[in-house]
Amino acid sequence: MKVVVEADGGSRGNPGPAGYGAVVRDAATGEVLAERREGLGVATNNVAEYSGLIAGLRAAAGLGATEVAVRMDSKLVVEQMSGRWKIKHEALRELAGQARELAAGFAGVTYEWIPRAQNAHADRLANEAMDTQAGSSTATERTTPQKWTGAQGTPTRMMLLRHGQTAMSVDRRYSGRGDVPLTEQGLQQAAAAAKRLAAMPDLGADTAVVASPLTRTRQTAQAVADALGARVATDPGLLETDFGEWEGLTFAEAAERDPVLHGRWLRDSSVPAPGGESFDEVHRRVRRARDELVETHGGRTIVVVSHVTPIKSLLRLGLDAGPSLLFRLHLDLASLSIVEFYPDGNASVRLVNDISHLG
């Protein structure tokens, strides 16, 4: 018995609310023999596509099929399952292993890429699964920024990762241009963040990993790059604020040393630290760095490893917020935030200060 399996999956956010659809047809007549669809909670496009393939193969096995022709509009799944592309991410390797186990039960399985228009049945099932999961046929309007902001084009997604712990952060000291390394715990935090990012299917060896030139950010970025098989580039625009004469002091020590200036500095982003930078200067520097990154890596996902103030500035740009955000937003060590910048000037902040990977 020869059948055709058409499968698809999608994610409204990537990662975001996800679901898959699969159709099994008689190879000779095209008759639909089985349909499968299911919501997956929050997942990525690639995870959803693999899940659709697995569901389709299971349905074919349940019908007693002996030969299967898989047709999908996912180039990644087709090439990986055909053995022509390597599978770099642990989450996809596990799903591909499940698909191969199922495929081994048939006399033969082939994989063919088809245009999305020819995979409309499976695509419809996947969207129905996502709508059902959300409890509304208007789920897309609630989860896809383009629908409610009018944003146009493919966004540049920035995964904003703060560096791990240093001896300065342990003592809560102003740590700007002082070049201090990660502590042992900081290295562990960097490894945990790297593991999380490596499990995201849309990141890999071709992902741009860009860091502030300081040791603590380069060490954190290198852990990520090693996990992805990528390389680290540095950008001085991502440096932390130059705290000048307050470098190495605690909040209390700086306030005691320069009580009037320190108070003004906390209220007015145009006031620089003595011998250092103002937050307005940092914001302008980070905005230039953002523009250059978008110009170089437009429409792609970038891992940006930096410090508190530059990450807050990028989130501020995403939110189109004022400087008060700098004083009201907290960012933990090795935290992950996500912001997307659209080519038409729109933006969407998707995640802020997530440390779930740190246990």
C-alpha cells in the first residue's frame, strides 16, 4: 500500500503558539485516508514541522502503508531527513530520530519539497490546530505583531543576553569599562544560557553572535558561539556605560562621594558620571550600533551579548520609551530578552529578563 504524507507546522511568534497538520492520501487516487492536527503549546516553526511529519508517519503506519512519499514545504525538514543537511540542534535531532524510527517500519520512504501552495491542506490543518488551541479563530490577530501594529517586512530579531556573574556584580559595584572576567558561577550561567539558545531551531552556525569587546561579554558570547558552532564578533557600540570616577564603587559609596551629582545623575539622563558618560550618550551610541546591525543582518536572528545599560537601551528603542525606563527596568545576570526591529520602523519586544534557563 503506497501513500503520500503531506505535513506542515507553524508557530505564531517562532517561538510562539504552535501546531501541526498532516494528511495521508492514497498514492494512486489522491483520496484522503487520514488527517491529523494538534496544538503544541509554545514551540518553533521547525519543531512544529517535524511534529507534523511524525504525526503523518504514525497515521500512515496505522493504515498499514508499506511505502510513503513525504511531501512538505519545509526545505529544512526535507533536506535533513534526506541526509543532505546536518541537524545541529538537539531538539530537532530528537524529533528527527523519532521520525527515522517510524520510517524504518516502512519498505521505503522518500522526501520531496513542494511549494507552500501545494501543501495547502496540511497548512490549513496546522492553522486550525493553532486556532483551536487559542480558543478563537482570531488567534493570529492576538499573537502576530504585524496584524495589530501594521508592521511590514521581515523583522531583525535580537536575542539580548546579559553577561554572567563577575566579582564586581557580586559586590554590586559600578562596572563599566573595567575589564573583569566571569566568576565560576558566571561561566556556569553563560553555559546555561548557551544551552538554551542552542536548543532554538532557528539558531545555528550561521547565526551572528555579536558582543561588547569586554572580557565578561566575550566569555559569555563564546559559550553561545561554541554551542551553536558560530563565531563571535565584537562591537564597541555595545560597551557598558563609562562610569568614570565611580567605576568600582558601590551605589552607596558613589552617593556619599558625590551626593548632589549622584542624585542629579539618577534623575537626568543627560548628566554624565564624573569623567564618564551620560545615559543619553550611551543611548545614542547603542542606537547607532543597532542601526548597523540591522543593516548588516537585516531579517535574521542575532544574538547580542552586552551589559545592563545597552540592553535596556535596545529594549527602550523597541518600546519607543523615554529614559525613565532605564531606572524602572531590572535585568538579571545572564538574562535573556528579545526585541524585533521591522524594516518599516516598527518594533516588538517579545521577552524581557527571562532567567528560566538558570533553574
